[in-house]
Amino acid sequence: MIPVLPINSLAKVAGRGHLGAMLPRIQSIATGVPSFAITQHQVRDFVASALPQGLPSRIAAIYDSTGVNSRAIVQAPEEYLGPPDFGARNALYLAAGQQLLEEVANAALAKAGLAPDQIDAIVCVSSTGIATPSMASQMLNPMGFRADVMCLPLFGYGCAGGVLGLQVAGDLVRADPRRRVLLLTLELCSLAFRFGDLTKKAIIASTLFADGASAIVLTADGDGPALGHFAQHTWPDSRAMMGWDVDTMGLGLILSRDLPAFVASEFAPVVDGFLAQAGLEKAALTEPACHPGGRKVIDALEAYFDDLTGGLVQTRAVLADHGNMSSPTVHFVLERILAKGESGPLLLTALGPGFTGAMGVLHR
């Protein structure tokens, strides 16, 4: 493991003249989804056919109002029928998840011009399965990472993990600018589907959530977007807003129907405070990269940003094309926004279990 150096030697290590140049930078980003693609109408019809009584019209209508057009899932739809077997589903999480992670990791490394043995630390964010040893450590031999690479698994961040994971990966680079860090996110949300459950939260889950992964390479050199100020805010007494209810069938969803209203009333003052801490004016922002938690959540976020950006165009587009993949989703949005080649500060936001808001700024 690379030793952490004193702060006064950081600039000398990378040949930089001042600490301001030592900000962690994104060298590459790659995203990926499993091979099973399904449209929203196909999901609706599949759920209806799987229920003896069919799908009530009031519930069927929900599938047409989520803003999701298509998604990718890790196995064929019929494989989700019957009571969930957590052992079988977690085995699929391990096998299919590692394959998907290797795909995005290889893509990000190729874009950055790096080999696996040049990576010093791997941060892996995932909350939809259990892996011990961690998913990152299981990739070491197949991909050719060094035996001394740091593996840091992060569980429990949920939908906020894309931003919070980026903060943790960036902090590793800040601590020692010689480090080359690979950030991975993996979520196979479909493994929590319970198609025989007609509770509202189960229906919402089947209309919204999907599977995906991302990989980002961070270093202290290059000219990629630099990580600036990051922060998180956990609201008091809000644990019931979102999370997992672990039972005999595995991971059961906790999702409050009050979530969009909560975001509408509580999000703005937190982001205002964050921007003040970051030394930024709201008027200086371009289109932010927001985690697309769902259509109503995006509506609430857009009410805060709309007068500046003309709408959360890329956030809505990712929701339409991929659904909510939990932690990787904000990286899908980020990838699209960075591809536009614009300059100026870029705000990232995500909301996840806690209930926690995660925020960060990239400087382009």
C-alpha cells in the first residue's frame, strides 16, 4: 500500500507548483447494463399475466406515468416469478455482477490509457447484494490488478452512492496524489422484484428500478473535470423514507409515498447551503447531473433548477432510457453531460437512504 505523505509534499510528488492543482480529476467514465432489455409496456403486460386476477386498471396506469420507457435487467422476466429465493438471487448478483463490473472497468481503463496493474485503489459501491470477499477483491485475479491494491467496498448508500462514492474515491487521491483510483458502482435492483406483491411500493419498484454499473478513473493529473467541494446531509428522523427491509425472502424495499413532497420542501435549503459552502452562486450553474429517482422526484428537483437550466434534460433522458439503477444512475447522467463539452461548474446531486442528500461540484 502506498504511504500517505505529509500535506506539504503533495505538490512535489506530482510535479505541481501549488495545491490547487492537486484536485482529483476524472480521467474516464464508462457505463453498462445487462443484456436483457425490456420496455415498460412489456413489464406491465408481464406482471398482468403473472397474476391470476390480472392487473387492476388503476395499477396498470402507473406504468404509463413513470417517465420510464425501457430498462435492462439481469435475467429474463420469467425468472422473477415465484417467491424470491435470496440465496439464488444473491448467487446471480455475484456472478452477473462481476461480469458487468469487469466490462465497465475494462472500458474505463482503456479510455484512461491505463492497465489494471497501474491502479492503486478500487472503491466499489453496491447495495443490492452481499459479497464477502468484496466484489472488487474478486476481480483482482481475473483482471490482473496488483495484489497490494486497496479494495474499499461501500454498502448502504443506495441511490446516493454514485455521488458519495465519488467523494470517497476523490478523497483517496487527495490523501496521496500518486494514487490512481478506480471507482465502481453496481446495482442489480431487479433482484429485489416481488411480482406477486400488489402493495404500492412493490408496484412502484416494478415500474421504476433497473440494473446497471459504472466505472470512473480518478487521478491527480491530466485535464479532466476536477472534483471540488462535496458534502452530504442526513435529515433527522427520516430513516423510514427509503431503504431495505431484510426478511426471509431477502431485500424488501422501503419507499415512502411522501418522498417527492419531502424533496420539494427540504431539498432547496440544503443545496443553497451547500453552494454557499462551495463559494458558488446558483446563477453560475449549468445543467446539473441529478440522480433520477423517479418522475415526481425529478419534478421536485426541476422546480429548484428549471429557471437556470431549462429543465433536467439529461436526467429525464436517462430515466426514460434506463430507469432508476440506484447508485450508477447519476454517472449515466454525468457521462451524457460531460459529452456535451461545456465548461463551468457542474453540480451533482443524489438522494438515498438515511434519508441523505449527497452533493458535489466538478470544475471543467
